[in-house]
Amino acid sequence: MTAKIEALTFDWYGTLANHRHHAGRGRLFSGYLVSQDLHSAPWDRRVLYDVFDYYGAAYKPESSDEEKRLFWIQFTNRLFEQFQVSGASASQSELHAAAMRDIFGSACFELYVDVQPVLHALKRRGLRLAVVSNWHCGLGSFCHEMNLSNLLDAVISSSDIGIEKPDPRIFDEAVRRLRAKPDHIVHVGDEPDEDFSGAVAAGLRAILIDRRNMYSAHANRIHSLYELEAQLAQR
């Protein structure tokens, strides 16, 4: 007999959210610097993990507008230092803070259209839901500002716990927080190795979400969360 599903975990980027402008933050950042006649060291995504350590520690979604403005000024200062940004206005972080907020904050992302309706439907069925993602610190704040917090029982990012998918231990942490047996949890993600194989190795069930139709040979895939909802309704 197939075990009852009590909870689901979801990858973040490519599963629940995508870049709003259909361009990565590196491209947007580089384009902004060019527009301001600023120069920097080459883009290195690893820098985000350094500056978002600060974000995770200091940013509070419930802060006042003025507190957030001051935060983004400091964030910009740290970011520009890390990327060795140079030019006439490079030291004037307050001039660039709003643009950096729009490029690196939650507003840079948008949820896929199926996310809110499907997660609401799953929640109404009494299922526990979580995000499990290889992501920098502060993912909980992103989820809060994108109106997902009321639907999630846990948000687990690799930077917060020091473990990345497909390491089974990150899924073990989800099992612990969701208070369910591994085979009572389904993980949904867009990476065959990190998400599908990683979850299965940890004893979870898994579904690959293939929004761009890249993995036609994969036996257990869906193209949208609406398909997930339909599958669960049949159980």
C-alpha cells in the first residue's frame, strides 16, 4: 500500500519562482553599472552568499520604510566593496541603493502563476508545506514578501544550515521540521540530480517539475503544479 502523503517540499528557483525580468541578477547588475559609468570585477555569483549573510542577519520584512532604505544603503556598500566597483559615484551608496534593492531583493523575482492557487489548495487539504533550496541566507524574507509565509511550515535554505542538495541531510532537516516520515513526504523540484535523486536518496518520494520541457525521458515529471494538484486529488 502506498504511504499516505502528509507533506510536500518544494525547491525555490525554477520551481516556485523565476526572475521577473527573465534575466539573471548578474546581467541586471552589470547592465546597471554600465548605465552609471561604473566598473567592477567580473561577476561572481559566490559573492551573493557573502552579502546575503548580512541580508539574512540584518534584513527584517516588518521594518519601516526608512529602516529598509538604510539597510539597502549598507547592503549596496558591501556589495560594491565585494565587486570592487569603481567610478565617480561608486562611494555614494545612497544613489544606487534603490536599484540594488530592485535587482537583489525579492522584487527581482515573481512566482509562477500556478504557485499561489495550488499551494492554497494543498494547504486546504491539511498538507504541511516547506521550501528546501540551495540558496543564500534570507530566503525566508523573500517568501514573506512574496506572500508565501502563511502557506509554509518551514523554509530551509542551504546557507542557513550549511548543507546543499543533493546531500540527504538537508532533506532530513525537512523531515524533522515537518514531523512526518520520509515516505510520507513528496519533494518537487526542477533539477534531476539535486532535487529528484537527492530526495529519493533521503527516502522521500519525488516529482520532477519540467517547466521548460527539458527532460522528456524522465519517468516521473510534471510540467506545472496544476498537474501535481490533479495527481494528488486522485489519491
